Amino acid sequence: MKIFVKAKPNAKENKIIPPPLRLFESGPAPHEATQDTYTISVKERPIGGKANEAITKLLAEHFKVSCFQVRLISGATSKRKVFEIKN
């Protein structure tokens, strides 16, 4: 499963804000995944990949999987990231 993430490093607390639930689709599916984006705030600074590691740990806890099952696919240096979660 692919997860789209908007990262907020150097925050006051670690937290995940999941995307809002959409009960009804109106029209064709959007090409961008702006509606299905998780907003993840982490305390770590984006230096040396520490924020990416913190996001990986938070996603693993949230989806109740091992950290090894969460992989950063794209966006290593961007605030917009794509993670893959294997079951």
C-alpha cells in the first residue's frame, strides 16, 4: 500500500493526522493525491535523514507493522513523500 505524506519536521510533538474520510466520490478520481495525504509532524530536524527515520517509526506504529515493512519510495529531501507499507 502506498501512503502519501506531507512532512512537518522540527515540530513540538510527534503526531499523525490521517486524511479525511470521503464517503462519496464526485466526478473522476484526481490525478494528485492531495486528498489522501497524511500530515506527519516529528520533533527531529531534517538533517541526516533523522526526520525520515522518525516518520518511518511513526508510520510503523500507526499501521502496527515493523519498521522494516515501511519503506520511503520518493521524496527523501522533500516535504512531500511517498512511503510503501508491506503487510
